[in-house]
Amino acid sequence: MTAQSVKTPDAPAPAKLLEMHRAMVLIRRFEEAVRVLATAGAVPGLVHLCAGQEATNVGVIAALEPRDAIASHHRGHGHCLARGAPVDGLMAEILGKETGMCGGRSGSMHVIDLERNNLGTNGIVGGGIPLAAGAALSARARGSDAASVCFFGDGALNQGLLHECMNMAAIWKLAVVFVCENNGYGEFTAIDDVTAGPSLLARGEVFGIPSSMVDGMDVRAVHEAARGAVARARAGQGPSFIICNTWRFGGHHVGDKQDYKDDAEARAWRARDPILKSAAQLQDEGHASEADLRAVEHEADALVKRAVEAARAAPEPAPQRLLEHVHG
Ligand SMILES: Cc1ncc(C[n+]2csc(CCOP(=O)(O)OP(=O)(O)O)c2C)c(N)n1
């Protein structure tokens, strides 16, 4: 079977499009609440928000089955939510509370949700890449057709880990989808200032990995690319590389003043808000009325409000239990 002969599954039905929209709205509202909490000093440590990047989170994860694995990065709340993490548990985890998904031990950057095959958010740039490659190798050994996805930022394009894992995944035809969420910056530095070579896609092409670039502000475009890549992975055709061009609406972390960003460019990206685009498409196509879309927002607001209240009221892990789960 050639790489071209795997058919991309059919386009999503209206119910799925609405589900993807709902997931993006939930992420946006969740991140806004985290921003407010972090600004008020309620979140221990640095927190990196993914508002603006919802289409890349949701478009890819909506192409997966429960048996597939994901590995996220430091800007990973959206991946967790898109994968079905409980809103209450995630919020409490970010606030370091005992009721959090990981008992308040992981915080924002190391949330692990094995129940949903989420190998975790990750504070190491590129750290999720070998985890996803390992999950694909494990699936092969178990005779499963499960695929795995690693998400990473453009900053990871220059990490040795990526190149090593791409090479190995290509040689062994591992069922991995490498997803770069290219938001143009690594911390406070524009990607063009630190990235050599004529083309970002060449990072995958040099290993013979089918590589494509999509509009990361368009959930449907991302979803289509991901469906194709997952289909290839399941068919035993090996890895794919997708670069989603996107934009983080906020700073590198909450509190970053973003002096390094050009205002006009930021405005232009904001005008391409993936949620506004999805809402307009759903309305134009008659899949959702304005009232339906409003209801989606209210539902997200209610979930997030409840999660914030519960997380704020929850206890911190008791000091005498802090050494639980520590191995060594
Ligand atoms: C191996 C490693 N090097 C450096 C850092 C410090 N660091 C944290 S986030 C970051 C930038 C990452 O940029 P990118 O991958 O583009 O993701 P973005 O923050 O833009 O989403 C850096 C350098 C780190 N956490 N891990």
C-alpha cells in the first residue's frame, strides 16, 4: 500500500462539528479563568495558556479513538480538556489542590491522565515526543492498531529529541503523528531568529515522513489533516508530520507583557480567532443557531465557574502525605 492509497475517513457530521466547537469554547473559557486566578496569585508556579490555539488542540484530538495516546507540552490544558479530562479535576490540579487529577502534585505542567491515554503535559520542551514514540512502539508490541500523537511547539523543532524520534519512527514505521503547534515564538524569541533551514516541513521530509502545513486557526483543516495522518498510522504506514500555524493570544506565561510582539500582527491573528470562525461556519451552514451557540458558551461558563469554586474551596495536599507517589 502506498502512502497515497490510505483513504482519509469521511468529513465530520454536523454533530461532530458542533462537538469540536463546544470543546474549543470550553478551553477558551477555562483558560480565561486560569488567567484570572494566576493573575491573582492563586496558581503556584508559572502557567502557560493556550487561548488562540484551540483549533490545533481540538482538531487533532477529535480524530482519535480512546485507545490512542497523546503526549502534550507545557501549554497543555487544552489537550487535556479535548481528551475529556474532568474540568473540576484539572482546575484543582492547576491550583495544586488535593482534589486535583494528580492529587495536586503535578500542577499545570505535569498533568497525567492515563485513564484517557494522555501521557501528560510536560515541562521539558520536546519531552512528550519520545513518550508518544514509545507508546506507538508499545502498541505495535501489543498487536494494537492504536496511534499516538505528540504535540510540541515550534521551539521543539530544534531539539535533538525530535530528530532522533522522527528517524526512529520512520525506520520502524511507528504509528506516531508529530504535531507542531507553530505559534511563531519560543518564549520571547521569534522562530525565524533561531531556526535554520529553508523550510520547517523539511524537518520531517528529510526522514521521508509525509509532512504538511495547515491553518491552525481552522479546526476543520486541522481535523482533516489529523484524520489522514491517523488513518495512515493505523494502516501501518508509519509517522506523519503536521505543522499547524497558529497564535497564542496571550504571552508565553501569564504575566508576560509581550513587548516582543508586533501589535498589527497580533490584531491580524486575533481577527482569525478559531472560535469565531467555527461559529460563523456552523451558523452559515445551518448547523447551529445563534441561540445554540450562546447555549454552548453558557454551558462552558457554568462548568468552569463550578470548577473554580470547587478548586478554591478544596484543601491542599496534607504535608504528611507529600512523599506519597515519590519513587527513588
Ligand atoms: C529542554 C528545555 N529547554 C528549555 C526550556 C525552557 N523553555 C520553556 S518553554 C520554552 C519555549 C518553548 O517554545 P515552543 O516550543 O515554541 O512552545 P510555546 O511556548 O511557543 O507554546 C523554553 C525554551 C525547557 N522547559 N526545556
